[in-house]
Amino acid sequence: MKKVTVIGAGNGGVTAAYHFAKNGHEVCIYDDPKFDEQIKAIRKTGQIIALDSDHGCQMEYPGIAKIALATTNIKEAVEFSDICVMVCPSFAQKILFKSMLPYLKKEQIILLMPGNYGGLVLHKMLQEAGKEDLGIIFADAISIPWACRIVEPGIITIMGMKEFLPLSIMAKGVKKEEAKNSIADVLPLPIEVLSNVIEAGLENINFGGHPLLTTLNMGILENFDGNFNYYKDCCSTATASAADIMDKERLSVGKALGLHLRTELDAMNSLYDCQYKTVYEFNRASVTHGKINKAPNSSKSRYITEDVAYLLVPCYELATLCGLRVPIVESCIHIASAYNRVDYFTEGRTLKEMGLDNMTLEDITTYIESI
């Protein structure tokens, strides 16, 4: 049994705390005092409940898990364990890590789910704070393990879980192996260690489906208030064709960087233990995704604000550095920027924010291998 801290009490954070505790670990869950609804509910009962069914669908991993500490005190949360699992929107990674900085412990593991290149951003913050000698180990997961939702405070549903979780670890030698073992002990599914943090960012399973399908279907999403199944109803043969071209753009960037990326279809089939022949077929027939009876209802959805800003923008910047054109990726960023009147090309996760500006491809490779 390990002690583990979950930073963030949204859908993924509450589910992580539940599943870790259900598997016998001693768990602390934290969220900012301004977003304390879940923390208050969990503190009051001392537990998180996962339902066995919801809206007529059978759910996975039902039960009750006891939570050791639910807190809005960041000092308590960071000092509780040697492993902090950050399950939060990418824009919040820097905000939360800044509050964590004074209380970090030597060689503490910070696992970001999803990472979205966050390990690079937080490592840069560690350097700027003069605390690089702490030897903090950053791990970037490609996603969260679960398809999950909060039903009401302290109560969740889990529609399904991936077969394994690819992630990168920023450490070397013995430290990397120790971190791998510690993370594997905590997570409720096998892990696959990727070559580096950029591979983890490009392998995020949300890269194609979420931002592209959302931008292409914004009218129906808004007009019907998201009251339908996103995956079945937003994926058509035409949108799946566009997603396939977008995926080829992502793969071309990976190839230019010397990375061997999975296709979107291969990733979905392997992560969810399926044998679908097309992305269209997966979206229409996936048992796990078929249980999700809601869709985004505005352009402010995380499928835009998170996945465009923190997945598509870095891909576009890396493509530009490689001398590649990625027109579908670029178009999606332009459309999302127009929807929200935000320039995601500058406000998203840029190479500068990751500490990679003014570097050649060779410089980036050398830098990533050195940290």
C-alpha cells in the first residue's frame, strides 16, 4: 500500500482518488478552495461512491472507497505523499504547481494525467524557482485511465477503463526505473513507458476526435445543448475522413521527430481492446463510449479550450519547426480561435512556454535527453 495525493477534484480526479483508495492505497484529494464542492462532500462522508448503473447503463468498478484526507490546504496535500497525481485542465497545471512549489519534497513524483507537455512546462518553472536540485520526477500520461463522470458531489460513474496507459518519465537510469515501479504500484492498470514527453503529447488519444469533431459539429452541439451521445452522433463518414487526414498530419510530425506513433485507430483498438476496422466504426460502436449520454454544449468545452490549445497548438509549432504543413490541424485552430475570440496560436501551449523556443530539432532532442 502506498500513500498518494490527487491534485484536482473534477471527473478524473475524484475517480482517481476513488480507484486508488479502492485498491488499498491511502489517498489524499485536493482542490483549490474556490472549487471545493467535491472536497466538502468527500470530507463530510469520508468516502467516494461509484454507482453500479446510471441512465440505464451498467457501470464498471462500483463500490465505496474510504478517503484518508480531503483538503483545500495545498501544504497538507503535497506533504501527504511522495507521489502527486495531477488530474486537472492543462491551463491549471502552472497555477497549481506554483502553489505546490514551496512544499515539494526531494525526488517527489509528479504524474500529470493528461500531461499535454506539462512536464516540460513544470520543469521550466522548477528551474526558474531555483529548485532543480530537488530532482523532481515528472511523468506525462497521454490521458486519464477512465471514461468517467461525476453524478453529484462525491458520487461518480465509471463507464470503462483503458487496457493500459502510455506515459513518459523525465528521469534517468535507476531513478527512472524506481519511478516507473512506484507509478505502476499506484495506477490500476499496466503502464507503457514512452521514449519522451513529446511522444506522450503527440500520442494523446484526444488529439483528433475531440477538437475536430467538436469544431465541425458546433451548431448541433449548441442548438441541442449536448443532449445526445457525442461519439455516435458527431462522427459521420465525412468527419471521420477529415479526422483520418488530420491523423496523418500528426503522424508526419512524429516521423520527422524520429518517433513511431500509433495511428488513431490502432491506439483506440489497443487501449480499449477492440478490433474495429475504421475510426467511424469505433465511434459508432464502442461499448464504453456508447454509455456516454452527453456531449459538449458550447465552444467553451474542454474539447476546444483544452485539446485545441494544448494538443493541436504544440503539434502545429513542432510541424512548423520541422518544415511541415499541417492544414487540417491549422484550420481547426483557426476555427476554434474564431469561436472563442481567442488566438490559440499564441495563448495555447507554445514551444516558448515549454522552454523549447529558439531551439533546433537537434537542440530539443539534446535538451529532452538531458532532463
